[in-house]
Amino acid sequence: MIALLLDEGERQMLLLALAHLANERPGWDDTLNRIALRIDNVGGRRATMYDQFKTLVTGREFPVEVLGAYLFKAEEDPK
């Protein structure tokens, strides 16, 4: 077993990456959910934040307000 120390931003980033992968590979959802349950802050059969990210992720755009502006701060377009 390996233990990782993650801050809240890193934890959310991992859940977002797992959710994105689950949307790309729907057959992997059960396995990815089991991994997400280890780092999500809820008990039960489904990882809540992971499922929320799966619902919110559309295309390649990730909602900044869900993750917090400190994680994804868009750079100004130099145009």
C-alpha cells in the first residue's frame, strides 16, 4: 500500500482527472469510482465529488467555480 499526502486542490484535481477518464472510457467507471472512493470525502458506494465532476465535465472545458479560481486561473488573451 502507498500513502499520499494531498492538499485539497490536489485531491480535487485527481477526482477531476478520474472523472474525465471515466467519461472517455465508460467501461472503467466502476474501477475508477473505487479509486475515487479512497480520496472522496463521503462514505457509500459512489464517490460524490467524482460523480459531480463526471456530470459537469463537458468537452475539454472544466468549470473554474467548482475547483476554485486558485487551481485554474485563465490567462488573459494577448489579442
